[in-house]
Amino acid sequence: MTKGDRMQYFVGVDVGTGSARAGVFDAQGHLFGSAKRDLDMYRSDAGHFEQSSAQVWQAVCDCVRAAVAEAAVDPDLIAGIGFDATCSLVVQGAVSGVGDPRHPERDIIVWSDHRARAQAERINAGGHAVLDYVGGRISPEMQTPKLLWLRENLPEVYVSAAHFFDLTDFLTWKASGATDRSICTVTCKWTYLAHENRWDASYFQSIGLGDLADQGFARIGTEVVPAGTSLGTGLTPEAALEMGLRPGVAVAAGLIDAHAGGVGTVGASGTPNAAQDTMAYVFGTSSCTMTSSATACFVPGVWGPYQSAMVPGLWLNEGGQSAAGAALDQLTASHPASAEAAQRAAERGMGLTHWLADEALSKVAHPGDAVSLARGLHVVPEYLGNRAPFADPGRRAVVAGLGVQRGVDSLVALYVAGLCGLAYGLRQILDAQSAQGLEVSALSVSGGAGTHPLSCQVLADATGLPVDVTESAEPVLLGSAMLAAVAAGRYGALADAMPQMSRVARRALPDAARVRIHQGRYDAFARLQATAADLTPQS
């Protein structure tokens, strides 16, 4: 290793639903400093979720400056920067924003915005062949339904826009000036056919977005590159000044946030086929599952298969739940003891759900025994519908078994029941993939809620699979830092960086007796879920 190698650092930037974060890592994946800035969210009762790209970019720049300062490293030793973000739609250069004309700064339709449900249903009714690569049904969380909504409801905004970006690609454009799109974003959320290196013009023409094809796809991306590709000539002087870095720092083509979490975790065991044997489960506001395979596997209701969308050279199937952490927040906020518990949590300097998980552990001898606290309580936490494997955004949550209890102990029990419900949703995705021959032998969990010892053990016992937690406290940021290390030339390929920069710290193993308990609960969950689906009004 050369002296220059020893002194290189890499910045990973993660833009989630509620905040932007940055971290400074070395070539072995050790975190030296990090910073966070909150983001505003504009939400309407109609289900619209919007943000401002200007605020997001400013938060990113502030985070990078603060993270480098905390790391106490010379900014000139930063060799690369990588980005990940939610799969939100950014509209640039339009005459107004994406909603209220009084707020032109709101130019992002957030991933969780379901305003395009009707457009998604029309697209699905057309049955175009590209839908085979999104599990057979496109989601209103994806970008072509949202673009169609814009064209039909805000035509002046749609026509005047110079660029439509996935949020990750917006960030790399702001950093480097390059309009290249990541193969991850456009393949997973825009119907780009990565295995054929092309957009399908007939799809856009059939759904009412033929103008994008007629324009040669200039507004949604003509250059599509693998994640980790070095873009342009690196940081522009303007971006460098805003971030406090030197111009020319390598800027890596990015990833969707969940996929960065996958990159940061699935190679941690260092075994030859780790990326294929391990499902990444990213537990954040929503949850995402990422399963890699050497050959394409079509799973109804599960997005993909996508070629090279996460690990170059491997196919990716992506599932998950539209509400995970958000579902637990909604569930616990509805309990009479929520305010009291939140106050206790604040006194200990932690969030409510983390405190509830700790309280559950304090009542049992082993984390897996916490399932006994939820006896008789069942939660189907589909507050924002079912992303996978049923691909039904109209589904809604169910809570069964409530009594007259109003104390904190009953809130803890409700939290455990909600956590079990999320685990059973994960099991349904695993089962759907297994039915099509797509098997994994372990789970690797990232995200604050998912890595808690209670969550890990519940997931292990509910699915029957071992659950790994990696050494890094910030695996999503680490995934983006890996991209930066590849773009800067520290590693020749992402597959080289993954086992070198990530390591397994602990593992939760399933217990046969508890697996049987969860099987009974899972059966009840499935019955409640099916009943709720029958009762949900159709759009």
C-alpha cells in the first residue's frame, strides 16, 4: 500500500425521506466523522408528498462540510464522493413546482407520494412487456406514472421541464455537471432495460409519454452508467466551494438509498458468493429487500429482475414494504400511552420506538422471548398498501386483539406485535421468491430500527434465517463511500470494495421453538391480511 493510499478518504452522502447525512470513511470502511441535516416535507391530506431540491442540495453541502470537520481530516485528502437517495422524482427547469403554484420551490415528488395511482392502474391495464421487469405491475411510487400524472394535471410544468431526475442523479448532476444517469435508478424506477442497454420507445408511446421517446429520451437520460462510474471531471468548482472540498474530487454515479445499504452489507461475510446468498433488508421509513442472482428470476409482485442495478454483473430482485419504520410510528402514536412513553424516551435521549424496543428486552430473558408480550395481539402494518409480493397500494392496516389497557406495558406489547407484522411481510416476500427458485441463506439488516437486538431476533425467528448486522453503524453511508472509492480508483470494481470495507459484527440465529410460535402468528396474520384486502374499497 502506498502512502497516498493510506491517506485517502471517501465521503458517502445519503438523502433519506427526512434528512440528509454525510460520512467520511477510509479505504477499510472505518467511519471518521458524520453529520446530519433535517429536510422539510410538504404533505397534504390528498396524499401528496413534496420537497425542495434547493433545500436538499444545501443540506447535502452543509453535511459534507460538517462531516469533514468532525473527521478532522484535511479536505485535500478527500479522493471521492458518492451519493445515494430516495427514489423521488426531481423536476428541473420548469415554470413552477409539482403542486401548489404558490410554492414553486417544491419541485420533488417524493417516493411515497401515491398521487399517480390511477395512472399506474392504466399503465398496468396495458400489459406492456416492460412490466415483466417490475414484477408484472408498476407501482405509483415509480417515475413513469408520476410523469404521466404531471403531463395530465400540470401540463405547463411537464412541458417546460428541462430535466426529470431521480433524486440520486440530481445530486450527481449538481456535484459534477454530468447528466449521466445511474443504471440503478433508471432500471429500478424508470423502466430502462439494462440488460438490453436501452429505453423501450413503444412503452412510452403506449402509455401517453411518447414525446419523451420522440425527444430521444434527452429529458430522462441518454447516458446510463454503472454505479461507481466516475462522472465528468469530478466536483465542479461551484460544488467544491459549497462543500468545502477541492475541485476535481471524483464523483461517483450513485445508487438508490436502499441499494446503497445493500452494497454496504451483503458482501460483509467475505465468502465467495456472499452477495448472492444474502438478502439485504433495509429497515427505514419504508423497508426494501434486495436479492442478487447470477440469472434472471421473475417473481410476481416483486420488482425486477434488474441487470446490474445493485451489484454489477448480477441480477437484482427488489421487494419491501411501503411503510416500515413509518408504520411503527403510526401504530404507536395511536396508543393512549404514547405521549407518556415519548417523554420517558426523550429523558433518555432516544426515539420512542427505540425506547419501546429496549423496554421489551427488559421484560424477557432473551430477545426472542419478547414475542410472548404480544400474545393475542396481531398487526398487519400496511398503512401505505402492500409493495410486495401483492403489489397492491390500496391495502390498509389492521390491528386485532386490542383490549381496554391504556398503560405503557400495553404500548410495548403493541410495538412488538407491529414488529412481528413487518417480519411476516418479509417472510411473504421470501416465500414468493422461493417459489420461483430464488433462495437465500441469510439476511443482512441495516437501518436503525432493524439492527436493534429485538428486531434482529424477531426477524430471525419469523423467517427461520440467520440475521447479520455489519460492523459499520452507517451501512448506507458506507455503501455510497464504496462507490466513491471505486470512482477514485482505490478499488477496481464494486465487488472488490464490498468485502474490504464491510464486516459482520453479530448474528442472530433462529430458534426452533420460537419459529413454531411465529408460524401460528403468521397464519393469523395471513388470514387478517386477506380479510382486510377483501374489505378494502377498490380505487
